[in-house]
Amino acid sequence: MFPGGGLHIDQAPPLSIPFRFFATAPFFLIVCGLVLIKEGNGLFLTPLLPETVAMVHLLTLGWIATVMFGAMYQMIPVLGGGPVPWLQGCRWVHLLLIVGVLTLVLELGVGLHRWLLLVASFSLGGALTLFIVPVGIALVRAPVVHPTLWAMRIAIVSLIAVLTMGLIFLGEYAHGFLPMDRYAMVGVHLVWGLFGWIGTLMLGVSFHVLPMFYMMPLFPRPQANKILLGLVISWILLPAFILLWNPVPYGLVWLAALPALAALGLYGKIMVTLFRNRKRKKWDVTLRLWQVGYLSGALAVGVMLAWPVLEADRWRYLFAVLFLFGFVSSIMTGMLYRIIPFLTWFHRYSQQAGRPGIPMMEDLTPKKSAQWQWWNQGLGVVVLGGAVLTGWDPLVRLGGGTLVMAGLMLWYLLYFALRSRLPE
């Protein structure tokens, strides 16, 4: 939380709204794992291989975006103090997102029929539009504004750009390529998608979630604003340089990335201080998952900055593993192991708090499963990273198995939390 901005619990949406997204997302994570087990090292031949593009979108749209959509429906009213308009439309967002991801993957990965791309275009375009418009209105109208809300605004603007470029790519794939530098456009798509949408949202949410759940001091608002400003400057400069120069001179890459690197350095310094000064000193499994995420994110930044020197596709795959599975998935998993029990307890038991037989929030978390989840996540990052660097097929398939296990354990988390009932 930030000084002057409390929680507006009375604005929280029904439990079914975020949970429909949380329950669906592990399915796509499991499918990713099964694809890795089936295809093995064949997915790492070239970054623009249709099967590889399908795999990436299974992770980014199916797994990551689905969790983020559900979390934003839950967090915006609570943090901003105002409801998301037309909340019942989330059912259409959920349905269209599932249809869009599945049809996109079936055409790119399996090559069933080109008409599936048309279905994917309308479904994904509809899902993201029906999500962006009401969420954007809620963010603009929010009576309480703090850095987490600003991070969400930046992320939504980036998502609009990602949606526009994604629809252009789908149209090109179906009807012929436009006279443009496709590699440059893909680079811009990745910057706004991975960094502008996913990265900014992850950091912005951490401003609030970590102090709230782990009894840390408040994240200082002036420093949070500086971090967001540095990120925005880089998210503007990097796409501009990519479009203006091909290839981009290495010095310009550093110049464009410098504000974001300074922002990340400041963020890391503050987070180390907050972790040391938290009131509850015990390191639980969810905090360990945050550790895995932060370490993977730092390594991903180093790999990305070395691209112009390394000039090898396997380093791009390593960045994808470290960023998407190591950084994003580890932190999202850690948050879900906190958010799902908290929301279940709040909606079912908060009005009965203090009565005999009412469970505590910790009672809604499967502790052994959480411990296995942490080990599985760390193993997955190491194995998939090693698979990319060595090209050894058994490692790729073992890494796919860790994704399957991660998804199954998240489903068990949902089952464990929701099976609890009020005592007679």
C-alpha cells in the first residue's frame, strides 16, 4: 500500500470473476508442457517457426494474460476505489480469450485450416477490446491514484499496441505480407508485449502486494514514480530505435535501455531494503518463488543486453525461458498461492471471523503442495535453461514435465481452497 491509499474491500467483485480466469490459466500451462514433451528440441530451430510462435502465445496469452486479466478485475476496484463498468462482460472476455488462443495455436502449431486465423483474429480482438475498454475506463475514473494504478495504465496502453500489431501479423499470415521490415515489427511487438505490458504490470503490482502480504514497509511513492518514469522512457525509445535503424547500433540499444536499467537498479535496491525490514522474518514458499523470479529476471536482462554480441538464436530462447517461465511464472505462482486463499477466506469467512471452527487463511493453503511447487519451479528454470543451451532433447521433455506439474498443482491449490465449507 501507499500512504494515503487504503483498500476498498467493499468494491471487490464476486469470487467467480477472478477465479474463472485463475481456473483456466493452468490448462494452457499444462498444454505448453505437453507440447514440449511431444516436440522436444524441434521447437528451438528458429524463433519465427510457426510451432514456436504458437508455443510462445500459449504462454503469453493462455497462461500469463489469463491470470493477469483475472487479477486486474479483482485489484482495480479494491485499489482504485471504483468499480469496473460492465463487469458481466468478463464472461465474454473469458470465453473469447479461450477460443482465440486455441484457434491460433491449432492453426500455427498444427496447420488445420487458414479460416482458424480469422476466428482467432475476431476472438482475440474481441476479448482484448472487451477487457481494455471497461478496465481502461475504471483506471481513468479511479478516485484513488497511486503508482500501482499508474503501472496498470501504462500496461493497458502497451496492451493496446500489442493487440494492434498482433492483428496485423495475423492478417499478414493469412493474406500476404505487407511491405515492412517484419523483424523490426516483431521486435517492437516483443518490447511492448513483454516489457510494456507484462513487465510493467508485474513491477507495479509488487509495489502493493509485497508490503500487504509480507508485512513489509510501504514502498516509497516518489521512488515508485521514478521507476515507472524510467520504464516508460525506455519502452518509447527502444521501439523508436528499432524502427529507425536496422540493425540497431549497440550503443543506441544501451542508450535506450539505460533509463529502464536505472529504474530496475533502484527497484532492486529498495526491494532488498524492504525484504530486510519486514516484520515477519520467516521465509515461506511464496517468498522463495519471488526470489526465483527476481533472480531469473536479473539473468534475463543480462542475456538480453548481450544479444548484439552473441548473435545466436539459443540466447534468445534462453531469454524467453528466464523471462517468461523464470521471472513471470515464478512470481505469478507465488502470488496465486497468496491471492487464492485470501480471496476464498474473504468471500466465505470474513463476516464470520472469530467464531469457532472458522479457518484461518493459512488453513486454505496446501503447504506440502506449495513446497513441491517451489522445487518444481526452480527445477524447471534450470532444466529448460540447460535444454536451450545444450540442445539435449531429454532435457526439453523433462522441462515440459515441470510445466505440466506446475499447472496440476495450481489446480490442486484451487480445489484445496474451495473445498472448505462453513462449519455446521
